[in-house]
Amino acid sequence: MNAIVALCHFCELHGPRTLFCTEVLHAPLPQGAGNGDSPCQGEQAEEEEGGIQMSSRIRAHSPAEGASAESSSPGPKKSDMCEGCRSLAAGHPGYISHDKETSIKYVSHQHPNHPQLFSIVRQACVRSLSCEVCPGREGPIFFGDEQHGFVFSHTFFIKDSLARGFQRWYSIIAIMMDRIYLINSWPFLLGKIRGIIDELQGKALKVFEAEQFGCPQRAQRMNTAFTPFLHQRNGNAARSLTSLTSDDNLWACLHTSFAWLLKACGSRLTEKLLEGAPTEDTLVQMEKLADLEEESESWDNSEAEEEEKAPVLPEGAGGRELAKCPTESSLLSDCANWQPRKLSVFKSLRHMRQVLGAPSFRMLAWHVLMGNQVIWKSRDADLVHSAFEVLRTMLPVGCVRIIPYSNQYEEAYRCNFLGLSPHVQIPSHVLSSEFAVVVEAHTAPRSSLHPAGCEDDQSLSKYEFVVTSGSPVAADRVGPTILNKMEAALTNQNLSVGVVDQCLVCLKEEWMNKVKVLFKFTKVDSRPKEDTQKLLSILGASEEDNVKLLKFWMTGLSKTYKSHLMSTVRSPTASEPRN
């Protein structure tokens, strides 16, 4: 993440000061940050964890080098700094961590070396400890602009027995130029920075309690109430954070925490380049996710109301009521809330075609594309799950309705993919129907295993698959155009599985575009049948199987697309009477 994380302090003598900051470097280190260091002397490895190697850049500076570095440094002069304003000792070059995965360096100093960055951090520090403050002066706040960057600031107090009010004021700020990214990272930054603050406050509280126990300051101050204010102020202004927390490794720990914060915050959010409008599959998935969230909220609310109003039931009755819930929810399972198991028996469409054989796979694929019900009977539920996971890739997301495994037959309007155990009886009218296909996995004898030459899979070697339907697809039948193109891609051994998957995505997008045109032409514009036939000829989908496929895929259009199309079509007609 291209950002800077800094710890700031409000000094009673010098005002807001930057104590410690960590920045991200994608390029070689800036001048003065380690030039001339030898591998053995310049960087000494101290710690390595999670792909980040931490080093302390230790270097011996001559007096001349120190003077030149001080004169060219953008930070305040030593004469303008007290112990409370200083973090690293004079001559300490700071800390650096190397991320081996991304070749990024995380560098920590008291001030950024670049003058422009120093100015940005300095301004953010002043604003975080003066005008941009939460009510109560402790908590998170967001501010910034396009010129000086956007800032997430969290102010807090550290206990100090020698300070006015027994506490000192600090803030941790995160600065970056991307406002949207920083706002989206608010929950993450708030939780992690709050953890760092709690740790600092906990250490300081222990020191504060120990000092108060040994020498209570409140009574001593009451006895010296008439001491001149300036004398008292000068006596308690300079106290470092390492003294307040009694932690000599404080800055090394803060560097580790800030470096991890920058790396983790940059890794949790990724940007995707979307060319054009979102696909129908994306819209349908978003709609289903929203419906599931609303359903879960209403379910929780109804459960809470029932718990308040319902009388206490006998144990047996309650058990019967609870037993209904999983059954009902399983019947409503679809592609949005069904997550396939990790075990994959069928690895791809090409693998399934090799296992089932070309004629059986073509019959199965034809029924899938036409929207007919696919019934898979097997004793192995993982086998059924993997088969449906592969077959669902042939259809748009909105056309997929899955019941992964059931102990009773479910009608076709509930699902077009149904997994059954072997003992379930399928109605005779379904077995003889042309709108259903049944795949049965029988235990195969050793002599009749799946065809040789397919990908070796021990989990399939014990099965023999039988594909039956009331309307078998004739071998000489042309079939839908998309099926022929799919089979051409699957049989082309020069194409890898990944390339075949991308071909499938392109084919589905091509035919979903035809579905959109047909939907607008017939459902929105209400054109006559003669014009519809001409349109189908232009689209190259005038054959019977292609028409059936388009009508079925039309059910997979998203509600967003349909409502948008209807609103854009009706809006001109709504304004006609006004003219």
C-alpha cells in the first residue's frame, strides 16, 4: 500500500511533532538512507517472519558526515527538539524491512527524507493534534484533500506521572493519496491501530502505577501549588515515550507493527479492471447474495419474535419442528448458496467426456443446455457434487438451480440438477419424459472400467455410468450451435483445460448477448412472429434447438437488466402525452 504511517506527539514546549514514521519504497533507497553500506556492515538481519526480513541499518558516521546530514535534513534542528520530541538517538539510521515476495522495502525514520513527504507528514501531524480532533480528543477521524493527501488519524493519551493532567497526547496517522482506498480500509486500520494503541497504553499504565506507588505526584503538586507555572512546565516537558513505557525496543517493535500494517492493508484489497458493463453472471450473483442477506435477516428477526411469543413446547415437539428447517433449506439450495466440496472427482468437462464417452456426454450436455432436469444417482455424494460443479459451467449462473443430494425426488421446477441416492424411486413419467436425463453410477466389474486413455482417477475406476433419457439425442442430430463449438474445443488436444474454460466463457457471453436481443425484441417491443423469425435468422439461431436454448437462457437474465431495459423503453412513451 502506497502510504505512510506515523506516530505523532504534542510536545508541551514545541507543539505537534512527528516521532516515528514508516514509508514504502518501491525503488532503491534514497540518498543518505544507506549509500555505501557494505552487505555485512550496512544491514544486520535481526528478524525474519512472514516473508519480511527486518534489518537495522547501522552505520558509523564521521563528524563531517553527521554535520552534512543534519544540515540537509528536512526535519527540525536538534536545538528545537527535546527528549519528548525525539525517538531515535542521534546518528541512528532507522530501520528497514525487505519484503521478499514483492521486492518492497519498508523504511522507518523519525522524519521522511524527502522534503515533499516531510511537508505532507508535518501538516497531517499538526492537523491531527490541533483542529482535526474527535469529541473528547481521543478516537479516529478522517480528513484531507487532493493536494496534501488524505489522513486516517487516531488520537490517544498516554499516562505520565510528571505531565500536566498526568497524561500526554499522541496520535497515529495513516496518509495516502487514494481517498476511496483509505475509506474502504477504515475498519481494518481502526482495529489494528487500536491494538497498537492498547499495547502502548498498557505498558505506560504499568509504569505510571509503579511511579505513583513509589512517589505520589498529586500530593506533591498540592504542596507546591504556588510554584511559578513556567518553572513547573520546564521541569516536566522532556520525557521520551521509551521512558513512559519502559521499553527500550519500542521503536523496533513499532517499525515491525507499522510495516506489517502497510503490507497487510495493501494485500487485503485488490483492484480488478472491468472492461465494459458487468456480465450477467456477475449481476445475478450480486442479486442472489443480496437476497440471501435479506432472508437471513428476516429469519433471525422471526426467530427472535417466536422465542418471545411462543410457549414452551415439549421436548419431542420441539425436536420435530427443528427437524423441518434443514429439509426446507436444502430444497431451496441453488448455485448462490451451495459451495462444492474440496474433493473433485470430475476435474473438467473434458475429463467427464472421456469418462462417460462421447455419445453419452453429448446426450447429457444437450439436456443441460436445453434446461431439462439432470438426475444423477450415486451412493457417493462427492461424485455427484463434482459432476454438478463441472456441468454448471455450461450454463449462465441464473439458469442453475441445484439440489446437491436428496433422499426423495424433487420436481423439475425446483431444480434442474438433482442428486439422488440409489434407493430413491424416480416416477415413471419422469423416466419416460423427453425433458429429463438420468445418470446412474453403478459399481463396475473389473473388466468394464471407464475407457482407457482418460485421466487416471482411482475414485472413478470403481464406477460404470449409464446415461438414459426418454428422448435420446440422435447421432445425426445437428444440435445447438454452442454444443458443437464446445465439443470442438473439448476434442482439440492442443488446447489446455484453462484455454477451454476461457472458450466456454466467451461462448456463453456470445449467446447471452443474443438472448438479450431476443428478450428486448419479443418481451419489450412485442414484435410479431414474422419479425422474430427474421431476427433469429440474422442471429444464426433459427434452428429448433437454438430457439429452445435461447428461451431457456432468457430465464437466467438478471432482474437488474430486465428492470433497466423496461424503464429505458417506457420512459420515452411516458413523455409523449406532455408534448
